[in-house]
Amino acid sequence: MKSPAPVDSRRRQSAVRTVSIFGATGSVGTSVADVILQRRGEFEVDVVTARSRVEELAAVARRLGARLAVIDDPSRLDALREALAGSGIEAAAGSAAMIEAASRPVDLVVAAVVGAAGLAPALAAVEAGIDVALANKECLVCAGELFMARAEAAGIRILPVDSEHNAIFQALEAENAQAVETITLTASGGPFRSWPEEAMRRATIADALKHPRWSMGPKITIDSATMMNKGLEVIEAHHLFAVESARLDVLVHPQSVVHGFITYCDGSILAQLGAADMRIPIAHCLGWPSRGAVATPRLDLAAVGSLTFEKPDLQRFPALSLARYALESGSWATNILNAANEVAVDSFLGGEIAFLDIASIVAESLDAAAGSLGGSAIASIDAALVMDAEGRRIAREAIGHRLRIRVG
Ligand code: NDP
Ligand code: MG
């Protein structure tokens, strides 16, 4: 296991920290804005971005007093300018503007875009030498080796926002990195934790979007229902902490109180506990290495009463095994796993395929890609994105095939 880099003295000294938020209109982005507004005076916001929701982007830009708002969809630029009129906030649009915005000199870029679409701006921030608070786990599933190698070369910090990884980051003793035996990520088990397979077969979109513990964007909520989210997180942990698959465990913990823990070689276990509220790990990353006061729900353990843990059911949640298979197969496989999963989740949310089809489409896509792409390395962002596009094409073909069989 890799030992964490020493704390950069600049981070300790600067009074006001400048932050850019990519994916500012989303679930994580909104929580980031909330923490910043609670700690006004400590942070200045430079850039906020979104894909297409102009009104929400302009509103968050005004609330935070941002300098620049960037919308991914170029056809929305005039609407963004109109929504920002009189505010003095600059507007820009399109993917080149997004990369340029990610390279502006700030203390921290928060990467909270959903999906592989967030890879290019996050990597641009890394290459500009900026620390990244990473929520966008798909970046690491799509191109983790490349991403971490570039971060190391640039000498920057990746601060994990994802609650389980943030828990591990907090429990990790820098001087004892070599004494880590295993890392355990907990999972709520999602809405179908206790559903029989037969019922899961008929699960509706509304059933799958009803997460028992966390309020999140639609894509990660479906990933939690299939438990692909935990699979993506195993891959994320592998890259963040340089730990191999065999030493990364998953434990279902329906109360979502213990977010993750490290077992050290002397038998001690260090865990992080907290309410299921993303503002807690976000505040930790924004202030790191210091802690600042944030009004979040406090955990009342007497009210929780008991904590339970169980092994995941790999039969009903095959996505978890698929992710582990991909991790053990190499970068090409995790890239395809992510691309196929993004397409399959979209297709499920669009009403085309059934819930259990999501994991099947991912499995078929990995199988289909193995022949042509198996063993390929990912040495550049272009290579990562070309492979991602191919994964999406293969997954769409698998879905098309399934729909044709159904019609026929
Ligand atoms: P949301 O869907 O709520 O928000 C996504 C954000 O990204 C929005 O601002 C959206 O803009 C923007 N966006 C979406 N697609 C693109 C694109 N193609 N190009 C540019 N911007 C885009 O997602 P979440 O906040 O739930 O999740 C964000 C990331 O954080 C994911 O990787 C997720 O796995 C991870 N994460 C989320 C947690 C949570 O509690 N939500 C917990 C842990 C990790 P617009 O509003 O215009 O669509
Ligand atoms: Mg998580």
C-alpha cells in the first residue's frame, strides 16, 4: 500500500481557499455549495459548471459569487448569458471551455460530474497542478492508472469525497501504510437488499430509485440498487490506495453508520462513523488537513441502537463480481465495464430494459470486447475515450439485440 504524500505546507497557510466546482448543479455539487455557504469567508468560488441546466447553474453561480459559469451544451450559451445578466459572472460553453476552466489556478477543483464525461476536466485540473476533491468515481474506473500516474507526476493530492473512501482516508495512518492488512468498504445494500430474485426481475424504475439511506443523483442511485456502485468503489479504492483486489472487502451494513474501516496487521480496526450525509466527507475534503465546523446531522448511536453487517449476496447482485473480474483483468476491462454500465443504466431509466438486464448487458459487453480489446493498455486520455466509445457501442448493440429478440 502506498503511503500518503506529506501535507503541502501551502495548504496549511492560505487563509482563503479558492475552489472550482465541476457538476455544481448535481446532488454532490449542491452539498458542496451548502458547505461553502456555511463557511463563507473561508472559500472563494472561481468556476461552476453543469451539462445543460442553465437556470440551476446561474442560480448556484450567483449564490456562491462565482467568477465563471460553464455549460457543457454549447446551444445553451445564450440562455446562460441571459440568466447571468447583470451579475458580472462570465459565461462560457462547450468541452474546450470546460478544459480551459479546469486549468485555471485555484487551490482545489471539486470533480462532481457524473460518468466518464468528467474525466477530461478532472485530468486537466490534475495536469495544471491543482489538487482534486474527487466524487466522480467513474474517472478512476475509466482510466485509473493513467489518472493516478498523472496525479503523481504533477505532485498533487486526490482527496476522496466518496463517503467510503473518505472514511478510509481518515482512518489511514500515514506512518503505518505498510501495516494495512485489509480495507473494507461498507454498502447499504440498496432498495433490493432483502428482495427475492423473482421480485427483482419485475422491479420498476421507481422501486430502484427508492434508496433507503442516501439521497443522490439518478445514475448512482441505480448503481446502488444493482450494487455496481460498490463494484465501482472497489476499483476506485484500488487506484486511490494502491491496494490489490484480494485485500479489498465489501460488507453490507444497512444502517450506513460505519462508512469504511481499515484492519491493521496487529488486529486493530480503525473506522470512520457518521450520519449518511455527503456534507460530512465534502467538508473534510474542502478543509483538509484542518477540520471546520459544519451543521450536519449528528449521529445518535443510542437512537440507531444496533449495527448489523452481512456478506453481499453475489448471486442476486452479479455486478459486484463483474467489477472484481474487470479489476483483475486490467484497465481495458474496467473501462468497458464503466461504459457499458453507463449505457445500461440510461437504457433502464429510459424504460427499455429490465432491472436485471443491467448487469447482463455489462457482462455481455465485457465478453464481446475481450476479443478485440483484451489486454490493451490505456496510455493517454484519447485512448481512454476511444475505448469508452467502443464500450458504449458494444453495449448499445447488446441492448438492440435484446430488444429485437423481444419484438420478434
Ligand atoms: P447528479 O446527476 O446529481 O449531478 C451530476 C452533475 O454533473 C450535474 O451538475 C450535471 O449537470 C453534470 N453533468 C452530467 N453529465 C455531464 C456531462 N456530460 N458533461 C458535463 N457535466 C455533466 O450526480 P451526483 O451528484 O449524484 O454524482 C456525481 C458524481 O459523484 C458521480 O460520479 C457519483 O458516482 C459520485 N458520488 C455521488 C454521491 C452522491 O451522494 N450523490 C456520493 C458519492 C459519490 P446538469 O445538472 O446540467 O445535468
Ligand atoms: Mg460511496
